[in-house]
Amino acid sequence: MLETCISAYKLWQGYFRLFTKETKYTLGEKIDALLVESIEAILTASFLSKEQKRPFVHRAIIKLDTAKVFLRVAWELQSLDHTKYATLSAPLEEVGRQLGGWHNQLIKQNSTDKKSVEK
């Protein structure tokens, strides 16, 4: 998952350079920051104990989903052409699915752990 996210970020960097001056320093920088924050949250979660992971996985999901919304805005403003938008969206969707699965797994583990303590 982290590797897919990093690969998508490297792809994004190539596209970010092509943004016009009007959108590069507003929308482009916002997307860049959100993607970096997603990677940071995923990396942090990967080093924590299972009890501590969930808030960071949740943060990564929020940051990634927000970046995807702003990428759509960039596409609608024609800062990204259709091909670039589609090419970048595919790995980000995959990372989103993986993060959702990870988050759901942590919720299930947490509820299972609570039931074990109660017994």
C-alpha cells in the first residue's frame, strides 16, 4: 500500500510541474500537501501497535479522499487532462480500498479484543 501511494505521488510530481501558475500555488500545492500527509499517516500507522494504528489510518483515509476531491477539481478546471487524471486516480483508488480494508480490520480486531477482555 505504501509503495503504491509513493508511486502515485511520484506520478503526481510529474503532473504538478505542468500546472499553470494560477493553480500550481493554490490547488496544486494543496493536493501535494494532502498526498504527503497521507503517506506520512500510512507510514506512522505501520510502525505503531495495533491499538494505536486506527487514528492514523483514519487520518490517511481522510487526507487521501480530500486529495482525490481536489484532483477532480483540478481536472474540472482543466489543470489536469483526462488521461493524467485517470492515470493518477487508479492507484489512489487502490490505496483507498486498501486503507478502508485496513481500517475495517482494525475495528474488528478492536471489538474482538474488547469481547476477550470482558470474558
